Amino acid sequence: MPWASEQVAPSEAVAQPPIGTALLRGARGRCPACGEGKLFNGYLRLVDECSHCHAPLGRIRADDAPPYFTILIVGHVLVPIVFVVEKAWYPPMWLHMAIWLPLFAILSALFLRPIKGAVVAWMMRLGLTGTEQGAQIVAPAPRQAPRDA
Ligand SMILES: [Zn+2]
């Protein structure tokens, strides 16, 4: 199914998948529109467009939302466990730091990518594809090497 954001007649717009389907596709690292193409080019960089349906995925700016939701989720999973361990065994602070800091870092790194995929899918469903204010994508000017004075 080709991406249809450029169509002018609303009756001709291609139906997008249900929000749950789009979120799951994004969380799996697949194009939220078709579920076939890859969403990421690397760990967190989005592909410019879907290789299957040509949805302009690279224009979607998730900004700080994925880290926010990652911290929210990982914090709510681990902080109660930290409190339970502290209350039950009173381990020394160095042991808390040796266990919890790496665990927070590892879980955050594991959660960040699927959460970013889901956020991008959510933004697509909301129509926040980077063109909502008529913004044109302009490639930055190439950097010039400093000249000798
Ligand atoms: Zn696609």
C-alpha cells in the first residue's frame, strides 16, 4: 500500500492501520504504515523513507518524547524494586550503585529503540509528519573548509 499523504482528495486517502497495529509495527522497528519496510537506519536514526511504501519517515521528529517515556517506564519498573531491596536487606550504598546504575542504563538502552518506534508510529497517526506547517525540508549547506588568511 503506497503512502498517500500527498493526495488532496480526502476520499482517496489510503486508510492507515489501527493505532495498536501501528504502535506494534513501530515498536518492532517496522514502518508503521505498511509493516514491511525498516523504520531505523542504525540504532535510533530513522530511514528517510520506507523502502516498501515510501512513507516519509525521516521527516518525523520525535525529539525528547522517546527518552521521556523510556525514563518513565524504566523508572516505574526499577524504583519499586530498589525500595523493596533496600527495605528487605539494607545493602550498602556501593552495592546499590553497582547493581542499579548499570541495570538502569542497560534497560534504558533496550527500551529506547522500541519506544521511539512506537512514538514515531503515534506521530504518524496524529498526522505529525513534519509537513503539518508546510515546512520544506532543506538540506544544510555544505560546510566550507576554513581558508588560510
Ligand atoms: Zn512502509
